[in-house]
Amino acid sequence: MYFTHILKSLKDKKYYYGSTSHLGNRLTQHKYGKVKSTKNRRPLILHYTEQFNTKQEAENRERFFKSIDGYNWLKEKKII
């Protein structure tokens, strides 16, 4: 299984969008500052996640979330 996830920084209230095959391990990496893009934005919480059968589907969804259409969809659904 593959996951697309949104993390929210409790420090700056901004969101991080990512995808992974091992959600638990990836969250641990974020928690302990092992991810460059979120290291200085800790603490982080898991805000939203979706599950997919393929890596490509998860990566496509991550790209969508990062697009203006994805941003608007997330706002419309009151996810962010």
C-alpha cells in the first residue's frame, strides 16, 4: 500500500504534502527532524491521509494537492 499524507506544522500552521509506502516510518522521520523540509517546522501532526494501491497513484495525488486545483479542492472539502 502507498499513502499520500498532509502534515500540519504546529509551529507555523503550514502544511506539508508527501507520499510514502511506509507511513509510520515516514512520520517518525519527520518527528525526529530527519526530513530537511520539515526539520525546522516541528512539531508536526498528521492532518490527512489517503491510501492507494500503487506508488504512481500516491505520487499523482501528492502532485494534485500541490497544484492550485488541488489546493482549491482541499479548501472546498474543508480539509485545510
